[in-house]
Amino acid sequence: MKKYLSFLLIIIGLNTLLHAQKKEWVVLDTSNSGLPVNWIQSLAIDKNGILWIGTQEGGLVKYENEKWKQYNTTNSYNPSDLIHYILVDSSNNKWVCTNQGVASFDGKNWANKFNVPNSKIPSEVVLGMAIDKANNKWLATTTYLKNNTKIGGGLCMFNDTAWITYNKSNSLLPDNQITSIAIDKKNNKWIGTFGAGIVRFDGEKFTTYDTGNSGLLCNDIHTIVIDSADHRIIGTWGRGIFDNIGNRWTNYSSSNSGLSNNLITCITIDSKGVWYIGSAEGGLSTFDGENWAVYKKVNSGISDDYVTSIAIDKSGNKWIGTRSGGLCIFKEGGVSKY
């Protein structure tokens, strides 16, 4: 009996030790992984659970079953080594938005490689993308310098045959610097601009919401996410976050909430409705509707306080891209196998 109890205590002790050793934070960077650079720009998880990483000057990186594969301009048809945004479509194609146009990748072959010389895309710099119910591709493009002059930019739509560009000169779009785009349940396009607020486009009419006619307190929009209740969660560059539904605008900033920084870089919402917010030098913030939490280098295992992108996998791991600290994985209670 004593031997049995001793054996049972040993097993319990080992289980306790293993649980205690399960890390809540894991850091992957150029020193311990296949990452080519530590500056992560964007993240996406495809329908097969494969992680796709857009980097600054390191191209596109695939992470699958502990194996890394890099796609850059020297070993693939990736249009640029600077990846601003990655969108996974319904066919599991990866649309890669870069500073040299946009291209799609099915995991084996590159296609739909569009830039200014070979298409009617208005700018080489594509910062975001969304696909509507009719499979139209909507691109958020911004101005770029040519002969020391800012040209191009605007909202661009491609329906696999024709291109349509909306800008200040041919529509009521208030600015050509488009930073982000999201589509709601009614197929309205919500367009973020840098300097002119947020714009709703219903297919016919543009409606602008800015500091002069709405509860928005900042016209510099960095990111837009739409939740399951059709709320627009708007990240600004200077005034934190705005939760907008109808005519109601609710602001969350460092002065009135647990948000650590007002320069918002990215927002992701999990299956429970919890917000995961990245900011410039503010680390990772979370908000469950009532409570805030902040994870920075001083109080967590995050490798860098400048968070650029966030993706959440099926196991609940939060993949966090940073500006100089590579890739972090975070999960309360311990990171799951990844």
C-alpha cells in the first residue's frame, strides 16, 4: 500500500511539474527558427492550419509542421520581399499584398500577379484587401512617389475581368491614401483612409465619417475589423479604438480604458468575442467587453512591445508578429502544440 501511495504521489508530482513547465509564451526569431528576418508585417492562417508570415524585406514565409519555407523575389514569383497584408480566400489561395503590387499563391503556383505596368491597379503599394459576396477583389492602395511626386492610390476593384478604381478625382472618396478595407454582412465596404476618416461604400454612394460629422476623434485610420454583430472596430493612429454601430461611437483610449497605447496597428477578434489589439510600443492588449489586460516586455514573455499583426489558430494559440522581436506565440495556461 505504501509503495502504491508513493508511486501515486510521484505521478501526481510529475503531472504538476509538467503543467507548471508548460510555457505561456514561446518566441521564434532568426536565432532559433527559419525566419529570415525579425520584422514581421502580417500573419494569416489558412484552411489547413498553415501559418503564413509576411515580413519586411524577407518575403513570404510558410510555417507547417515545424518546417519553414521562404518565398522571396529570388526563389519564387513573389512580387516583393515586403509583404503588407495576406488574405486567404474561400479556395485557400493566399493573396499577398506588397509594395510592388499583389499576387495570389495556392501553395505551389503563383498567379494573378498584378502591378502598375501590367494591369490597371492604381498603385504598386497595396496595404489591404477584402473579397465580397460576388467574389470581387477590393484593394486598399495608397499613393507612391514617382519623380518626387505623389501619384496613384485609391480604392480598386477587380472582378477577374475588369478593373475599376475609385479616387478623389472620379468619385466622392475623400482621400487616395487607403489603409484598410472590411466588408459587412450587407456587403457594404468600409474603407479606412489616412487623413480623411472612414468611408462606407454601398456600391453606389460614398458616405464619409470623420471628426467633423461623427463621433470619430481621429481621421487617421490604420485598421478595421467587423465582428459577428456587425460592429465596426476601428483602430486609429493616435486616438485608440472606436466601436461603431449605427450612430453610436464608443472610444477606448489610454486615458479612459485599459488600452496601453493609442497608436493601433492591428486588431483580431477570437471566437468568444475577445479583442486582441496590437499597438506601437504598447505591446498586446486584450478586452473581453469588461476587463482589459496588457502584455508588455516588463510583465510577460513578449519579445517586443511593437506589435504589428495577430492571428489565432484552432488551438487558441495567439501568433503575434513584432517589429524587431520576431514571432511570439501566446496562450493562457500554456501554448498548445503548434
